[in-house]
Amino acid sequence: MKISVVLPCLNEEKTIGLCVEKIKKSLIKYNYDGEIIVADNGSTDRSAEIAKNLGAIVVAEPKKGYGNAYHRGMAEARGDFLIMADADDTYDFDEINKFIEPLEKGYELVMGNRFGGLMDKDAMGFLSKLGNPILSGILRLFFRTKIRDSHCGMRSFTRQAYDSLNLQTTGMEYASEMVIKAHWQKLKIYEMPIKYHPRAGESKLSPWRDGWRHLKFMLLYAPNWLFLSPGIFLFLIGLILLITMTFGELKIGQMILHLHPMFFGALLVLLGYQIFSFGLLVKLYAYAQKLMPRSKLVDFYLKHFSLDRLILIGFFIFLIGVVLGIWVYLIWSKEGFGALFEIRKSLTSITLMILGIQIIFTGFFYNIFKISVKGHE
């Protein structure tokens, strides 16, 4: 098996030579047929020259970004087994075999865990030590993975596994995307403690900016958490307020709530439905574009909600609102139950009519993506 070690590089002249030399020695030590590829991401120092003089294959990637560098480096790699690592001498290249042996046993992705007890004392700054476990925890929560260090920069994988992931991101979120998609595709993943050393030179990592990029990416790929759950929660809270206060004030202990919470309830009903509908739209689009796997919600929607059925549901809710509005008008005009009675019922009537219209038009909108999903099948 040929092995390709890919290093992204941006102004690492202090360490790139050390890394290349250590990798070469390790390949010889374990009798691996390997190559070293340095993806130069616009270095203005002697990094590329040093790597080339030491026998590495240097490829230039002018588009800035951690992910862009790896896209270029992996495209040039010819190995059956691929290893990725940073060029700042923080990772231990003397034990490359630990990243190869699990692949030989059938694993498809091998992850390093810097927090497994082997990290040097000053290898990572305070914000990174705090932020990495938090982001890894969020990723485990959102996507139900078991990876403890989802942002470790040293990993290995088979060529076939890497190609199947179809990675798209261009920045630091490339690391999160790999873990998420590997989990979705049910790849065999092995995680192990690794050594992590202080880097030489200035770090390219910006804890706040790059942390936000990771979090933003995870939210985009987790519509259940970003859209569906908040949408359902807001909708139900609003519906409870709206229904309980339609026929009178709401009593909570000694406190009596009159009209104003109803406006809040109406807003939450419409806002909650809108957020939920965005979530379903994201799931339909992402599946059609092969960005996410098919979900149970997508299956349920495709099976039970045709455009005609959504139009009927929307029209029925709209009709209830119209009937309620007419009833309120007739009673108010004849019997004069008072302004609060009129406003409560009218607000519920208007909310139902708007909700019904939203369902009808989002039904048409969904149907476009439903066609795309059917075509994708």
C-alpha cells in the first residue's frame, strides 16, 4: 500500500523542514512506500523551497484556507492510505504506523485525540483548551458521534473513504465536515490518544473566528437543532397562549393576564411555523443536493404530504379563521360583548387565516424541492 502524507503550509519555514525529515525517517523505519505532499497556501517565506529541497512534492494552492489547501493536496496524492497533519511540528511523526495499522485492519478513518493525556503542558492556549472540548461536545450532541477531539489535525483514511466524503468546505470547518460526513456514511472510525507539542512560530489559528466558523457549520448541518426543535417549541407555546386566552383572561396564581400575551402568542405561532418550515426545506434541499443523508422527517413528508393535501390543510385552517371572524363580527355587532371579546377572537381569527395561507404557499414551494428529491432517487 502506498502512503501519502499531506501537509498544508502557510509560512512555516521554521518547522516544515523538521516535519518533512521526520516523516521521511518514519516511512523508512516502518518500511512504507510513501510520498510527502506539501500544499503551499501562498507562503511568502522559504517554506516551499525548503520542502522541495528535502524531496517533498510541493503543490501551490492560491485560494487561501485550510480546507482549500487540503483539497489541493489530496487531489495530488496517489496513496491508498492518506495521512493529514499540520506543518508546525506539533504532531509526532515518529509513530506514523499508529495511523496506518488501524486502516490495515479495516478501519476507514483514524482520528487523533490530543486530550487523551499525552499533550505537552504548553502545547495549546487557554482558549483552545476550553473551546475544543466544547465544540467537540456540541458536535457529539448534534450528530451523535463518539469522537472526543473532532478538531484534531492529524488523521488518516483510505483513499476510497476520503473520496466518498465529497468534502466542500474551504476553511477550518473542513475538520468538522469530515467527522460529520464520516458519521453519516457509517464509516468505521478509530480514535486514539496522540502526543501534541508546542508549535514553533506564530499560530495561524484564531480561536474566536475559527471557533465561530466551526459552530456555524455545525448549525447549518444540524437543521433539527437550528430550525425544527426551536420552531416546534415556539409554535406550541404560542398555540397554548392563543387557545387559552381566546375565550377569556389567563390566570397564573394571583396574576391575571389579559390581552397583551395573546399578541405574543400569535407572533410565536406564525414565527414557529416559519422556522419549522425552513428546517424542512433545508432537509429537502440538502438531501436533493447530496449534502445530508435522508432523514425520517423527509421520508414522512414525502409519504404523507402531497401538494393537494397541504392545500386542503391550509385552506381548512384559513376557513376556520374566516368562520371565527364572521361569528365574532355577528355577535359583536348584535350583542356587543365588548372590545376585549372582539379583539381576542379577531386576533385568533387573523392568526389562523395567515397560518393557512402560509401552509398553502409553502406547500407549492416545497413541491419544487420534492420534485428534486424524487429525481435524486
